[in-house]
Amino acid sequence: MPSNPRHDVLFEPISIGPKVARNRFWQPPQCNGAGTESPGFNAQHRGMKAEGGFGVVFTELIDIAPECACDPYVLPDLWDDDDVLNLRLATDAIHAGGALAGAELGYYKVTGGNPMSRKAAFGVTQTNSDWVTVQHGASHKQFEAEDVDEIVRIHADAVRRSIAAGYDLVSLQMAHAATIAIRSLMRYYNKRTDEYGGSFENRIRLTRQILTGMREAADGKVALGCRFHVNTLDFPFGLGPDGITREEGYATLEALDDLVDFWDLTVGGGAWGEDAGSSRTHRENHQAEYIRGVKDHTTKPVANVGRFTNPDTMVDAIRSNQCDFIAMARPSISDPFLPKKIDEGRLEDIRECIGCNICASTWERGVRIVCTQNATAGEEFRRGWHPELFTRATNSEQSVLVVGAGPAGMECARVLGERGMANVHLVDAGDDLGGSLRWISKLPGRGEWGRVIDYRKIQLGKLKNVQVILKTTMTAQDVLEYGADLVVIATGSSWDAEGVSWYSQSPLPLTDEARARVLTPEDIMVKEVTPGQRVVLFDADNYYMGHGLAEKLAKAGHSVTMVTESDTIASFTAFTLEHPRVLADLRNAGVEMIVRAEVSEVGDGRMTLAHGINGEERVLDFDSLVVVSQRWSNNALYQELRRMPDALASNEVSGLYLIGDAEAPALIADAVFSGHRLAREIDSPNPAEPLPFIRERRVVGRGDEAYKLPAR
């Protein structure tokens, strides 16, 4: 199907200083956990975006001096020529796909301290790091006027190395309150009284000096720009008047415009989640109200993020003069081929980002990137996976029965179909596809999570070798008699009703009378049981379920008290950048929150607990006790079949496999990956066991052969 002429504007070439981007699709700096130590991973992850049609592909924030290492977080280094070699692999891959390669450079020291080089880093002041949970009490060496030449030199050298590494665009990091170049500008951090503090002209002095040095080093060979948080927002989710206000944002654009070739604009500074806002609270193009108008203050092209997935929204942003480039980080992870699919008019094939921020959570935890929608993200190099290409299975003549049509089962059936298996039957007891995600996506703000179902439902409908069979409950005998060569069990999991928690490794001390008042998430969301007026919600899961149910019930008029053994409510949402707004929404809904609770007794409508630090005892009365603790695998069907090897053999079932939550309850992203992995390797010697993958690390006595996958 040809593209919509309305979208043609998205594919116009745009000049950026001495370079020309082939279109308006811009992948901004995006962390993936590769650093410089995993160059193959980094190269293939970035190169996939270029192959998918992006015109500009940045790597991510690069720390430019040894004292900038941000351990335990993972960023690439650009300290010497060895780093140039590793980063060159990424730019080569980006160029091979036809895109411009961008590097974001920053003297990044929000963490303070430095266990890597042990050298004190320059800071605007010596105030302790505001990331004290990462680097306790770490402070900076306040730069003096005589240190400025050294700071400028560090940035200029990084530009020269970027050119040597093959980058086309170089951006100075001035976002997320992360570098000396932006902290010097912000009153929140800059308390100086010398020529580098006080007035706007003084506070921007260091940044101008840095950019001037970078421009001289660029020597017209690369386009030079800034990634800048043009508005750090008001309280309570921003920094208020001491951050970058709208007026100072505009003033900064005007003051630095002569030194740059482009602007990559974003918002938020104190809380990254206001930039990379989750879909729970931030809709597509949520930054528009802060970005519209900036074009009146710059003569240079502007890129702007906003979790864009709809080409019509993108066109509106261009036509309204909001921006010149559509910047997409999370959507490019979810679907690296988004531009190409728009160009080809295949909008229904776009794997839209769901805004769950699991990708961001991996960087926050110092691990490799994963994506709920795209199981191949981060696996492009080490497993050789491509999001759009599938090899025909060597056992494609076999038929497969997949029991359970949740995220794992749907993904497994989809990939099996793509790999050409003779017949794939996806069977589920429900009346629609999606499993538990059907009701999870009905929690407050989680509607876009339903895109996981929508995408797979569309793709399954296109595969002629895949048949979906609903409203069918399978017994072990049904499976044996079905006639399938291979059987995959993807029957999901169910929430625990006893309150087993990670903290105590034991259930709640429930009396029989208390058990009669217990409700699980399924009771409320699936069976639609209405709780009593007074609700105590015990949350030992600490992610989306507990706070989502609490908000839902409170808004329905119930008196809700959340109890957790953790240090804070919904602690995992700190990694997904949602925590400040989760707490605010619970407060606004009237939910009482009790943390560090040690529950000693749960009787008939009464819970006794003590505070984990001061030991203060408290008694809570309730009509209903909602328990959100852990999930148990629904694997009875698998276990029954596993114990019937002779029956499996006599019915010519040559493989029995278990995937998703039915194997081990985890994130939705893990369930999708589990189904994808099995289908990708269904023709391996033992599909139940993952094939070896490339581990990028030093191996004594081994050369490049250590980083190649064996023939498959």
C-alpha cells in the first residue's frame, strides 16, 4: 500500500549545518546499556534504526573524561583512541543504513564521586551530589576561572575524537540537569557570586566558552548542536523559578544560537520522568505546550521528542512549526522500522510504544535494554535477531499447538507463523486474545499497554498458517489427541491470596475469618467483586498492580489504606520514572500510605502491624483486604503432560515446552521475550534451552572469533 501523501513532509531532506539528513526522523540520544564495552551490541542496536529508515541516529550521552564515569550506570566513554575504535563500529553501522550518526557529549557528573578514576570532577559548586543514594556524600571540585581552559579543552578533544569515530553530528548535553554545561546555567545548582554566577549573562558564560571551543574543534566537519531542556517545569514535578523557566529557555536559545547548527529540545530537569513520561500520565506529544514558540527564538532546525507513534501527529507538529525533526527514542526501540512502515503505508504493522518505560528502567538498574513490545531490542548482535526478518524453520513441516493466548502465547504463535511452521493453532479459554493483559490495561492510565495485544492480533490475522481458537479449554487428553507435533503451554499465572512476600518469604498471618475477607486483583478486575467500604491493600509486588488498584478503588469511593513492607510505595516505579506522579495521584485520591510495615496479625477485619524502624504498633480495621503479593504459575496442564512421556510419544508429540508466566511469573516484557525466544529457536537441538549468545568481554588468547555466532 503506498504512503499517504499527507505524510510526505516527514520524508523531506533537511540541512543541518554541513550535513543533510535524508528525512525528519530523528533518534535522539538513547541509553541501551552497551557502553563502550559492548561495541557489537551498540552498533547493531543503532544500525537497526538506520536500516529501518531513521534519518539521524544518535548513540547516547558519552562521558568525555575519566572523572565523568557515572558508575554504576552504563554510558560509553570517549577518553582516548581505543574508545574511538569501539564507537566507530556504531557509526559504520548507522552509515550502512543510510543515516547520519550523532554523538551527545557531556561532562557528566550528577553522581559525584568516581570509583573508576578516583579523580575529583569539576562542578559548578562543591555542593554534595543530589544522587546521594548512588554516591553517598560525594561532592565536586568547584571550578575556578583558571580551570575553564581545561574544561573547554576536554570538550574540544571529545569533538575531535567524535570526528575520528565517524560521527556527523555532535551535541552538547544540556538536558536532565546532568552536566556542568547545564548546571552552570541553572540557579538551582549555581550559587556562585563570581563572574560565573548570579546574572543570566554570568551563568551562561561557561556554556558559551565550552561551545566556542567545540565549534573551533568541529572545524566545519560536523554539525554542532545542543540537547537542551528548554523548560524544567514548575513545582511539584519541576524545579520552579530556580530551574530553566520559559523565559530563560528562550533567552538561552537566543544567546547560543550563533554557536550551533541544531537544537534537540526536551523538557524537565529535576525528574527525568517529565521528559520520558510514561503513558500512565503523559500522552503522545505531551511536550508540545512547552516547545511551541521556540522557533521564534532560533534560526536553526529543532528536534523534539514526545513518544510520537502516529504519523498524523508528527505531521501536525511539523506543519504547526513546533519542530523540524520528529525525535523518537522509545518508539524507535519498540519499532526501529517505524519510518519505513510509514513510507510504505503499513501503519497497521507499526509496533507502537506502550510507554511502560521498562526500557528506561533497565538503564536505571544498570543492565541491558529490554522492550515490552520488541523482544529483539538488545538482541540484534548477541543473538542475531532482526525485528522484521525470520528464517524458515528447518522443521517447518511440523504443526504446533500453543495453549494460552496471553502476551507469551501470542508472540510465540506470531513468530512461529513468521518462521513458516506448517500449522500453528493458538488456543485459549477466553473469548478474546490477550490473557491477563486484557484486564491489566484497564487499570488507571494503563490503556496503551493494550497495544501489546493489538499489534499481535493484527499480525496473527495476516498469517495464513496460524489459526486462533477461542472459548476452548484444553485438558491433557485434549492436547494429546489434538494431533500437533509440538505443544507449547502458555497458561499464565494467578495472583497469590495468602500474601507471600519477598520481605518475609512467608504468607501473611491470616486467620480463617480474615481469609474470608481477602480479595485478589483477579477478584476485583475479572470477577468484578465489589470490596467493602474500608479497604486495606497489602502490596508486596511494588510495581503497577498495587497502586493501580488503590487508585481505582479510592476513586470509586472506598476508603483505602496501602500497606507495604518496602521503604516506599510502588518502589519499582522509581525505575520506570513514574514514582513522583504515582505518589501524588495516590495522595490526591485520598489513599493513606504506610511503609516499612511489619504485619504481626490479620484477624476478622483487623490488621495489626508495627513500623519497621521505631516499632510503633498500629491497628487497621477493614471490610476487605486486597492482597497484591506475588503470582503463581498456572502450570498444572504442563505438569500433567510432563508426567505422561509414553502418552506423548504414542500420540507423536515430539516436543513439550513451557513459556511466559506459566514458567516463571515476571514482567510482561519477559513473557513476550520468552515466547519469542522459543519460536526463534524451535528448530534448535533443544528448544527448551536457549542457544548460546555472544558475550562481549575480554577473553585471554581469543580474537574477534569470540564475537561471532556459530552457524545456525
